[in-house]
Amino acid sequence: MKAGLKKWITIVGVALGAWLIAFAVFNRRQTPAEDSPYKHPALSKATRAILDNSETFVLVSIDPMPPFPENHIDSLTNLFNDKEELHTNNAQSKKDTRERFHDYPVLGRTEIKDPKRRSELLKALYRGVRKFRGGVPACFEPRHGIIANRGTNKVELVICFECEQVAEYADGNHAWSLMSKAPRELFNRTLSEAGVPLAKR
């Protein structure tokens, strides 16, 4: 009877743990409501000024699925009496030491030094922001990023063409804009030409 009860508790624990993981991933892939997204329909003037006159301009390829934070794994582990198997299964998650770009693993990056290509990328980016006419999406699965520096000023963009959004980080501020899928082909081609891998999913 005790063995049957222990088995039942383990099954319930596994089901609950799976639900907690799914819930954590789902929440991490959503546009954070607390950031009050879409207060402006396009990138800010300050951000555009830094992008247009940047001294360094880097295009980043990122993995859209950030690994589970260790606190989520530890919370799930505590549901079980026998933790050895769970620790083994999640060993790879804890050993993921890849560089992060706003929590997302970096697959590679390339500095855009050619003024013509930089201009093409920026024109595509600005055109994508202006021409977006869709509704507000509920997901955020970014595969691209931009890092631009001008003196002590820095702008970082986390771009999700799939979900048609871009997160803007500049001078300690965080804002959101809507984005069309149109620039994706040029961004992917630029990364591929530089030998930078693209996200597979």
C-alpha cells in the first residue's frame, strides 16, 4: 500500500512539475505587461540618432528559447523524494554557459563595418516599424538583436520578426515597438554571409 501511495505521489509530482515548467516558459515568452509596451509606435528619436551615427554596429543571432532559470529547476526538484534522476536530466540546462543577450543565448554576432550594408539594415528596420499594421501579438520569440554604440551612449534592440515586436533598451529605459516581418530576410542573409548560425526553431 505504501509503495502504491508513493508511486501515486510521484506521478502527481511529475505532472505538477511539468505544468510549472510549461507555465514558466510560457510567461518568459510573453511580452511583459509591466513594461507598458507600445507607448510609441516606432523607435524613439534618441535611439535612431545613436543607430544612425553609431561608431560600432553589431548584428546578433540569438536563441529564442532561454534556458530555465536554476530557481525553477530547484523548485521542481524539491517536489521529489528521489532527486537523482531529475538532476541528471537537467544537468545540461545548468551547464549552459553561452553568452546571454537580455537572457537569450547568443548563437553568434557580426560587426557591420560596411556603411552600405549598415544603411540597408537600418532602412529595412525603420521601414518595418513604420509599415506595421497588425494587432498587438501575445508572444515574444526573438532571434535577432542589434547593439549600437556612440561614445558612451548605447542602444540594444531585441527583435522578434516572428511575433512582430522589438524591445528597445537605451539609457536605462525599456520600450516596445511593433515590427513587420519584412526586414527578416535581409537580417538573416547578413548573418549567414558572415558565417553566423541562425536559430533552428
